[in-house]
Amino acid sequence: MTTQGMIQTAGRTYRIVEVGHATYSAVRIIDEVELGVFRCGSPLELACDSAMAAELGQVARDAIRAGKTRWLGRPRRRATLTTCGVAVLGMILGLASCRGELRSMVSSAEQGRMPQHAFSVRQP
């Protein structure tokens, strides 16, 4: 257990103690009463008596704002292609490589070398 510091909320002073990974205990200094435990995350998790929930919630928010908790940011994601991304990229590259074939088919159809029912050509 590591003391992270003191904060003052609503005229009372509290000690913030780290008790685990991203988990902190709040102790009211005037009477050494532990309000409960809070866990930093989204959403903020509280473990306490229902009578002290509002007080612990305010202390936890103030402790986070005051920097009395450690920031455990998520590592940045590297840009990677997922399976879906690879499939889409393959489709795009495939269409780009087929563009020449489509142009030759269109020109063949315009010149009457292909049956008209093979595909239709719109005239601008």
C-alpha cells in the first residue's frame, strides 16, 4: 500500500492510498474512517457502504482530477490491417487491375465484336 497524497473535498481532508492495480482507498483524516475503495476506469467503480457512496464518489473524482491516482493509459494501437481491411484492400486492388480489362470489353462491345447481351454500354 502506497500513500498517493491528500486531497480536500467539501472542507474535509482525505488520504488516498493505492491498494492494488488502479485501485485506491479513501480515508477521512479527522476520524481515520475508511470510506471505501474505488477503481479508476471507465466507468469509475466504487466499493463502499451505501451511506458513504456519494462522499466516496466525490472524493474519487477529486483525487483523479488532482492527479493523486496513477494514469494507466492504454497503449496506442498500431495501424494494422484487419482481416476485413485486407479483404477490402484486395477488392480495391482487384478492381484497379480489372479496369483495363473492362475498358477493352467496352471498346469491343462498341465496335460490335461482342454480343450486345453480354453487357450494355451507355452512350453519353
